[in-house]
Amino acid sequence: MASAPRFLLASARHAAAQTTPKRALVPSTFTARRGNATAVDPLRAKPWTRQEVQEVYDTPLMELIFRAASVHRLNHPPEQVQLCTLLNIKTGGCSEDCSYCAQSSKHADKVGLKAEKLTDVETVLVEARKAKANGSTRFCMGAAWRDMSGRKRGFERILKMVEGVRALDMEVCTTLGMLTPEQAAQLKKAGLTAYNHNLDTSREYYPKVITTRKFDERLDTIEAVRQAGISVCSGGIIGLGENDGDRVGLIWEMSQLPEPPESFPVNALVAIPGTPLEKNERVTIQELLRTIATARIVLPTSIIRFAAGRISYTEPEQALAFMAGANAIFTGERMLTTPTSGWDEDHAMLGRWGLQGMASFESTTVRMKEGQAALEATEERKAAAAAEATA
Ligand code: SF4
């Protein structure tokens, strides 16, 4: 286990200093040229066009990173990187056919992954406490399901998990497949901070990756989450065989939502033997940086999570990703079915680059989405949990 996470104290300083931005802040002037392309005015009074996002993506790389770093500094404490832990609470046996995923039942024979039942509540809470003790401030739970239909008892168990993690004063996120508005409302009531539902890639490339769920069904779930007052976590995977235009399409699609996602995970494909994408090559560091930097500029207030595949990049490459605007990582023992670096290693890495963790609910966008009532309910849950522990 790591030593006491000093950043939990240090980050209070930033919480005090942080003001609530009325709007996303971006530098007032910026011009970059590549061929005939001229970067757009970044003070956004109107929605991004896809062409404008493409022009940002095509900016010469060092200029792009500089601009993204400038946007980042105007909207986030630049030294903060949130540590998140993602636990698989129901492994394998999923009826979807996502071509990158080890947990799809369509690839089960070749991958050799055995389906398991939903984990029990106490096991999950043990893992959450461990994550918190090691400095993670967001705890995410993933279940390999298409949706929650016919899973009433399982859903009730998940509501208890959400309540329990929230009582630890951690941000709590779930990814359970498609949700109805009623299920989203129940999750919000249980204390859910965020719901993850990735769009994965551009609308055009999407059917090449998944055929069992439509792109618009994903947007419906995001809308249900939004309507319930839950923060939206939605991003994508790069390295699926898509091109630059598809990465631009994914980011542009996020910018067209009624509200941008509070959280945008960028996953670099981990090519898992037995899946249809097993032979895909890892995306280059330049493609990764362009994606992160463009997302930072187009989605200035979102937390950008450098998620799966991070450990296949060197430490200096990861540092460049932080410079380009990434401000969250997944750490711990595993990330769903893929490996990740551990807490000790990540604390040491962040320290070497002058970075530190982020406290739970420190992000302004998350706090605003939570609302006062939810934050007060958290205090009540914490008090009840403390009273139970001392009884
Ligand atoms: S829905 Fe999720 S768990 Fe199921 S195959 Fe797709 S990525 Fe895997």
C-alpha cells in the first residue's frame, strides 16, 4: 500500500483558490497554419463545426500542445491529475459484439475469458476502501451487460454498492450498459456521481466496431443520464483502425451534445488476443497527443481521462499527455480486464513531474453537476456510515 496520500491535503489549497468559471476559458488569440488551414477563433459563442475541429487537430503538433496547455491552465489547476480506480463487478458473458472487448460472449471461445456472476457488495466496498487509502478519489464499477433489463436484483445490489462507495466520500461512477430514465433516476438517488457510456468512435466508423447496439442508442442513454442530473462520462477508443477524421468526429460529436460531457476518457486500444482487433497496432504517441489536445481545446471544462493503454507509453510520453490536457488516470491493480500501473508507481511518477492528485468533488464541473442537495446527502451518508462503524 502507498504511503499516506499527501495530495488529499495539498489539494485543499487549490479547492480554496479555484473559482467557478461562468464559461469555458480559452486564449483570445491563436493562429496556426498547416497548408491553408487557419485555426478558428477559440472564444466559442457558437457550436464547433467539424471542419473547425479538424483544423485544430491538424495544427502543427507542438503548437497544438501549447494551445491545449494554455486552455488547460485557464480551466483547471494544471498540477492536478485525478486518480481513479475501475473495478469489474461482473466479468464476461456480454451479449454485445464490441470488436475490441474481451468480455463479449461472441469472442469468449477465442479469448478464453470465463463469465462470472455479479460481485457481492462487501467485496466491492473492500476494493473501494483500498482504492481510497491509496489515493484514488473516483471509484468506477463496470458490468459486462448490454442493459439492465431482467436484472432487478442485480440492479438493487448495484444501488447498494453506489451508496456504500459514496459514503466513503469518493466520486462514484458506474458503467452498466444502456439505461432507462427510471434506472438513471434510481442511481442518482443512490448517490451516483457519474455514468460512463462511451461513444467509442465517430458515427461513420462505429458500425465497423459494433453491430449489436446503435450509435443513437448510446446517445439515448447519455440523455437519460443527463436528465437524471448525473455527470456524463463519455469518450472513446483510439487504435480501432479509425483515421484522424474519425477521432475528430468523436470529439466533434461530444461538442454537439446539449452539454459537453463532464468527463472524456481517451483509451488507447489494448489489442487482446482472441478479439477481432488482436492484430491492431498501438496508436502512435503523436496520434494520442493530437486526440487529447484537441479534446482539451474543444471540451475545455471536461476532465480528460487518459484511460486504457496508458502503460504502453513511456513516462515522458505520459507527461506530454498531461501537458496536452489529460488530467485523470486509472490506477490500481487492474482496469477491467486490462493491466494498469499501480498506485505506488503512479504516485512516484506524478511526483517526478510536479503533479499531484485531485480531491473528490474538487472538479468544478462535477461539483456543479452534483448540486448542493447531493453534496449534503453525501455528508449525511458519511455521518451514518461513521455512526454505524462506532456502534
Ligand atoms: S458492451 Fe461493454 S462489456 Fe459488452 S462487449 Fe461492449 S465493451 Fe464489452
